[in-house]
Amino acid sequence: GDTNPSGKMPYTYPRHQAELTTYDYRVSEEMDKMEGAYDYDAVVSVQWPFGYGLSYTTFKYDNLRCSHSEFGVNDNLIFAIDVTNTGNCTGKEVVMLFSRDMVASLTPDNRRLRAFEKVELKPGETKTVTLPIKASDLAFVDYDGKWVLEKGKFRMQAGTSVMDIACNDTYKWTTPNK
């Protein structure tokens, strides 16, 4: 107990032998709780998910916010989240920002890691963590092999905090650096 571990799983560890599942699986690949029509709260059955880690303290996430509620391809999005150490010892936490394209022309990933930052917090301390991303980083490669950022809603998540933002138009480009 002299040192508080803060490492996180860099991949998804399978529950059963020969079951390899990435953290950004498709909704159609969900395995637990699937009854009848799509259950969007279903989860993939894994031993330890991507980003899993143990600590001697606990953290609370609050007040996820973004510099834009609607954005275009050239915008820079700045997300901020308040993280509080609610435990009794100093700890480090990896704050991860995930996105999910709610409707896309291709079956979208369940979630995709977009930014992260590691912070150290004393007991009771709160820090605001800022996670910037380019709007073009929310794009994907379409059927034609071109990058596309489609008009629609994105669900952003950091810890237990969730918010929705919207792309206000559809953009396509061919260069890989977007």
C-alpha cells in the first residue's frame, strides 16, 4: 500500500479463450442482454474492458462540457470535465474521452477513444481536465475510401458523464491527414 497503482488496461482482455473483442466493437457484436430487437444497453462479455484499472481511492466525474454544441469540420472542440478524488489517499486517474456516432452511413463503433490525460489528485481535491480534439477527428472512412464527417449527433463520454453534440453538415475529403 505504499504506492497507489494507476495503470489502465491498454486492450480488452477476453473472458474466454479465443474470444478477441476490441474496445470499439460494433453495436451488432454485443453479446450480453440481447433480447429481441436491438438492446442499445447491451454489453460485450469480457473479463476486463479497455481502460480498466484498480486503485486504492475512488474518483467522481462531473460537469462534462464542450466549447461547441454544434460544430463544423474545421472547428476545434475543447471538452472539460471536473474530476474529484473521493477516497482517502492520493491517486492518479487517466481521464478518457470517448465518442460514439449515434447514426452513420456505416455501422458506427460503440465507442472510440478520442483523448486522454492523467491527473494526480489528493483526497477531496477537484481538478478540471481539458481534452481538446479536432472536429475532423470524429470522421471515418466511408464505402468510397474517403474520409467523411456526417451531419448528426455524437455522444461524448468521460467517466460516467455523458453529453451530446451535433455536426451541422456533411463533409468529405480524400487526404488521409484530414
